[in-house]
Amino acid sequence: MGISAGFMVPHPPLIVPDVGGGMENKIQKTIDAYYRVAEDIGRLQPETIVLLSPHQTMYADYFHISPGQGAEGDFGQFGAGKISMEVSYDTEFVRVLCEAAKEAGLQAGTLGEREKKLDHGTMVPLYFVNQYWKGYRLVRIGLSGFPLTAHYRLGQCIRAAAQSPGRNTVVIASGDLSHKLAEEGPYGYQQEGPAYDARIMDVMSRGAFGELFEFSEDFCEKAAECGHRSFTILAGAFDRTGVEAKQLSYEGPFGVGYGICTYRPGGDDGTRNFLEQYEEKEQRELTARREREDPYVRLARHTIESFVSTGELPEIPRGLPEELYHDRAGAFVSLKEDGRLRGCIGTIQAVRETLAEEIMYNAVSACSEDPRFSPVEDWEVERLTISVDVLGETEKISSPEELDVTRYGVIVTKGARRGLLLPNLDGVDTIEQQIAIAKQKAGIKAHESVELERFEVIRHY
């Protein structure tokens, strides 16, 4: 039968009366909309509910899918331990989904469960659903640090899994919106907060799922959103499918955005192949970008392509600008994929005989040795956006006032600990941020005084 409906819902624990203690009355529109969703699911009587939760087990490089026969949970951590629930998992659906994910080349499965109890991102939606329908089995899925495109692909796998056993399936994307809507809210205010909420509600209320890919990582991070990846998986579950989209409610009285939308399938629609459209556009842009790359970046890319495919550092190619064969300088190689950092390694001062070698060795380190990321794989190389920063001479300064985040990088030193941050980075808007991040990288505590140095870079694209 496949997917009969999809729902975008929030998960504030205080919406449960025993938790809210009356506070829930301030989000009555959200409560009313939630009951409409639950009634809808009660009428549909799905055999399987696939629930996507940001508070499930989450890994940077793996989608965790609920293992075992079932789980239970309660609202004890929110002062309402008497409100509890128990669910049975759809083990056959999980098996088929894991196989589909494997065929799609996604790192996903039932390994690595850290917490068996149900999370509140799961329990809040089910609190309402269970009042109207309990004859379902659950598939509970966590998010990952993978790009949005991978989340959409997982949604496509959910669609295939629902069609394979012929399950009547409902998909629930659990996720709050921005947490930065008001100064008096628990997370404060950021202008990107209201902007994110207005934009995501517009996109989701129209079912314009292709636009989900256009939200930059920096914008989402500043907005402190919670559910964007959940919504993207939901979108993938309706790939090539017409949808009847409807917004039921939006509120944000506590400084956090809560939005509810519903989606009913309207038949096959080949024009809604949003991932293919996005990747074709990205490929055109990547091709154009590669054609614009200067010799420094082409050298880094050549090195990465060769190393990833052979495991060896290539020889220095001929035909480079003369300074690459003769000059010496520190250099950083930065990699991005789908707008997200994928690796960045460099040297403050020259440690190789030539600038060409400096770039090549750091390119290898950036793609294979950055401890924050797994090594770059073959299929990723062509998707990488690469930049090379060649560092100028460092100079000591006596005050942060001598810094400029767009012009100067900073080096902080405390004894043997030393940290560096490049200039003109996305998301680093103030000198205070720049120094704080450099301290963090060096393992220097925020309150500790440091010696400051600054430097300029020539950035190559």
C-alpha cells in the first residue's frame, strides 16, 4: 500500500498537561492541530508508523534505526513519570529498510544503540496518536551529520520499504523550528531565528521540498533549528509523488517555533524528483567552479584525487606557477561538501621545501587525517569545494582591537598550547568569536589570558 500520509510536528514536552502544568494553554493552536493530526492517523489506521526524531541516537556518519522488538519510555525527566508508553517495533520493515539503505550506499542500520528508552521527540507525537490509534508498529529513526542530500535519500529508502511489504505506512517528522525567537526565551534571540521559521513554514506549507536544500548550514546553525533534517527525510519519502500539503498551525510563544503541516499523497509525479534536480544543478555549478579554480586549488584537487584513489602522494606536477616550486610558506587546505566543512588542515609556518609540497601534504591531511571527519571517499571527491590559504608573516599584537575578522587570522598562545583560526570564515562574525574558537582549538580555557598574533592570507579558490 505504501505511504498514506506524512506529518511535520513539534515535540515540546510541556504540551503534555502533566508536564506543562497549565503552560500548555499558551500553545492551544498547536494542541488543537496535534489532535487533528492524531484523529487523521486514527482514521488511516496505519500498520506502521515511521517516526523521525532528532533526539534519537545520532551519529555524525550513521543513521541509527531502532533495533530489537520494542521499547518503552516515560516523561520522568520532565517531572511526569506516570505518563509512560510502550511500543512494538516493525522488525520486518526495519529489515527491508536496512537492505534498501545498503543498496543506496547509505551508512544506516540498527548498530550502536546508546539509549533504549524512547526519547521525547518520539513520545510527544505518540502521546497524541495513542489516544486515537494503537494498532501500529513503530520504526524509530535518528538523524545524522551527513548532508541534507543523504537524509533525502534515506527518505527514498523509507518509501521503497513501505511499498515492498505493502504496509499502510505513516511518516512523522518530529522537530521543533528555531530556538532563537526571543531574548526572554531559553536560548535568546538571533535574527536568523524568525527568518528561518518564516521560510521553513512557507516551504513546508507548499510542499516545495526541493527548497529544503537551499537552507545553508550556517543559516540553520544560527537559527538553532531542530527539525530540518527530519523534514528532509520526510520530503524524500514523497519523492516523485504529488502531495496535498496543508499548514495546520504555527506558534512560538516560548522563544521556540512549533509548526504542524500534513501531507497526503496525490499520485506519481515525475516532476517532483527534487534530489535529481538539485544534484544536476550542483553538478553544473561544480563543473563551472572547477573550470574557475586557480593553479593552487587545482594542485590540491589533483593531490586529493590521486591520494584517495591510490593511497599515495603523487609527484609534483609540471607547469605550475614558478613560485610554487621556489617559495616557502605556511598553507591551509580547506574542503567543503554541500556547503559543510569536510576537512581543514594546515601549517602556520613552512615545514616543506617548497610551497607546492606544503599544499600537497596538507591536502592529503585535510582529506584523510582531520580528526573531526572520516576520510574522504572516492565518490565525494568531485563534490568537494576546495580553497587554499597561503599564510603571510605573523606579527605579535597587544590588543584584540588590532584584529579584523575579515582581514586577519589570529594565533593564540598560552605556554606550549597554540591555536589558529583563519580570517573571513562563515559564522565567525566578531573578534570575540574568533579568539574564543582559536582558544578552544588549542585547549585553552575561555578565561585564560593569551598572547596574540595576527597574519594575513592570500586565499585561492
